[in-house]
Amino acid sequence: MHVTTLPYAATGAFSALVTDYLAQQAALKPFYHRFPTLEAFGGQIEEKQASYSAESRERLVAGLREQYKEVNLPPSVAANLELLAQPTTFTVTTGHQLNLFTGPLYFIYKIITTVKLSQQLKAKYPQYDFVPVYWMATEDHDFAEINHFQLFGKRYEWQAENVGGPVGRMTLDGLEENVLSQLSADVPAAFIEAYRKSSTLAEATRLLVTELFGEMGLVCLDADMAALKQALVPVLKQEISAQASFKAVQTTNEQLTAANYKPQVYARPVNLFFLTDQGKRERIEPEDDSFVVRNTDLRYSTEELLELVGKQPECLSPNVVLRPLYQELLLPNLCYIGGGAEVAYWFQLKQVFADNKVPFPILLLRNSGLYVGKASAGKLRKLGLTANDLFQPLPELKKQVGSAIGQEEVSLKAQQEALGGIFKEITDLAQRLDPTLVKTVAAEAQKAAAGIGNLEKRLSKAAENKHEIVFTQLTALKDKLFPNGDLQERVENVLSIIINNPEFLQQLFDAFDPLALEFTVLEEE
């Protein structure tokens, strides 16, 4: 495997906020706590150790043991569950939706980044232990975002009824007919059996992720659990009483906008959902000195809702504004690893953490990558290109390849400029002899310029046609590695690679360097 890297900015696929963060631009420094370097984790460890109570650790470990009691634990996961009971153990966390069959490749990249960083921290700080954690987004309710995946150009989609509640609680009705029975024999059995052995999507996801990453010690956490929600009670009460998170995020959004960055998410007056008896997840909104649950007949006074929180906090679910805070309350966490959009919305939350006296974690952009299989790598070499060249727009690539194979580049720019000079002289003459003809001259100049422009296009097309086969191959290669013009990691599923390359996960682990903060290209030789 040949591995190269390039700056994220050079890919053209990441927002200005992300690239400015990686460049440590001064305008963004007020919105995060510590920049991700190995040295910065020393201060983060001390801060988290001082704030994370023994009670919080006991609650976390008890909840995890309950969740894993039906799982055949890999030794590395069992060891990490034991380590989490120790006051010198910390976590590195990533989170993601419960996408069917892991969804796009970047889910895999998130977890590999998390595992690799945990090991790097252990090497730097041997007196402590570091456990990689996958925060399962079981309380999300957008089924349409997770019910499909793409494999070898075909879309597999799970059709289910009664959606709109926490996806982790969903039973797997219809999945066998819609998806599992449609898959080819090439799909590893572990992927299919994880769903066939499970009763809910959360169970299936835990089994599959443990099958893929259990040997690396990854721990999966499902926070949709009554015992764990006890950690959130003070936040829930504050949210109901004062709507403080809304005010904090609004202020930060104004500051981000003033710094020329667009906020990723917008806070609501109440950043909570209600989990109904019918299995739905509905918004809670203030209305006429009380709180209503949308799409239901439920209405609570402030006192009634506070009483419910004290007795049954599991009835409420934090939205995108408060979920990160819930995560950091539950875990002895040092770092959150996410994609560009996640890093962007975490930047909106620093004041929410400060208001709740919870340490703001180090934010790390997950590793991103492009995988170039052996066949594609061979085509690249035939075209005289490197994988890094492929991040250029297709017209630029065609020019580069055309130049290499001797195609003449057609440009009539000099002729256009010469023509412009000629018509300027004619315009000056018309101005002296009969100014009424100036407009006529201008019209003729425009017509002539358009004619030369059309000739340039036709000549370029003629030059291109001389090498049509090469350009067709180039276009097909670009489309394969950048499906729909997007990064491969945002479209393709990991099965599209590991079916032909079972060593892919280990290759990713070897290639990724979380703190290098560069895009990685893996090319089979």
C-alpha cells in the first residue's frame, strides 16, 4: 500500500471554517479550548480528572456492563470495561448515527481515528489509560438518513413502518426482505448475522461494530438508558427553568457570523425532545407559560415538567445542542473526533459547557481518505497521474493529461486581444468621423468576439476528439473515485473495499495519523 497525504485545503472539499481551524486562525480561537496536539492532552487530562466524579464513573461502568451483558466480549473490550472503573482512565470519543451496514466510509474512518489516537496517547502518557468509545446515536429519529447504503453502484434500502422515534429502539421488521436476502454471497457473514441475531437496531449496530473493531478495544455506548439519564437531570432542569442553552448559542452564533463563519445549527428555545408512549420523539416548545409536546395533546406547567424530570428523566432526549454536553457528563472524555460539520457545530457550544461547568473537550477532525484500488492505480499510472492529481477539476486534469500525450492546447486569447485592439482603432475613427456609428462598431466587435469564442470551443473539441479514448478513461476514473463529484468516503460503503481487500481496516490503521491533520490517500501497488 502506497500512502501519501495532502493538506485538507488542497482537496477543495472542506469548509473555510475547517481549514481555518486546522491553520489555527486567530478568529476561531475563542470558539475552542485546546488545539489537538499530543502536548495539549496533558492539561486536558488534569482538567477532566478534577471535574469527573467517582459517582459519574460508577454510573458509566454499571451502564456499560448492563449493555454488554448479552454480548460475547472480545478480550480487549472486556479489559477496557475494567479499565474504565479506574480513576486514571480516560476516553477518546466519536459519535455517529446507526447507519445500516455502517453507512458511508467516513463512519469507519471516524472509529479508526479514535482507536489510533487512544494508542498514541497511551504511548505519550503511559501512567494513564485511554479507551476509544463509539457514542451510538440511538436517540436520533431521522430514519431516512440511516436506512440505506450504497454497494457497487446499487442502493439497498430498508422500508419500515411507524418511524419517527429513537432509531436505536426500532425492531428490524422488514429488513430481511428489503436488504439481507438481496445481498450477494460475497458479503461477509458477520455483517448479515449482526442483524439476524438482534432484535433492535441498537443491538445490531453494537454487534457489527464489535465484530469489526472489538479486537481494537472499541467500547460502544448507548446513552438511551434510564440509569444514565440521571447524569443529565441538572441540565434538564436548567433547560426547563431558564432556557440557558438557547441564549448561549445565540450569542455564539452572532460572534461566529461577525467573524464571517456560518453557524452549522440553530438552537431552539428548549433544546429537548419528548419520548412519547407511542414511541415517537417530538419537540418540546414553550407556549403560554407552559410547555407543549408537538403532535400530541401533552401540555405541562413548568412545575409539572420539572417533577417529571426528577422522576423519569428518560422521557426526555437532548437535541444536537445538548447531546454533546450529555456525552461529556457521562464520560471521562478528553477529545471528540468528528467530521467537518460536527466540528463546526461544536464550535457553537463552548459557552453552553462553561455555563454548566463542564470541561470543553479537544476537538479533532477525523481522518479523511481516498482509497485507490489496484485496477484504478494501474489506470492512474497509464495516464501519467498521481492520486493527488485527481483532486483537480476534470477540465484541469484533461489539460494535464493532454499535455503529457502531446495534445495541443487551444487558446485564441491572443487573437481576441488583437481583435479588441483593431476594433478600438475603428471605434476611434468612427468617433471622429460619425459618432452615430460607434454603437454599430460595438455590435460588430461583440459579434466578432463571439465568433472567435465559438471557434475556440470547436477547435478545443477537435483537439480533444483526437484523444477521446484517453479522456473517456480519465472521466471514468474520476467518476469512480469521486462518485457524483463527491468524496468517496461520503458515498461508498466499506463493503465495496473489504470484499476484495480484507486487510483494509488494518491498512487504514497503519496509514492514519490523527494529529497530522492531513488528508490521506491509500493506493494499492
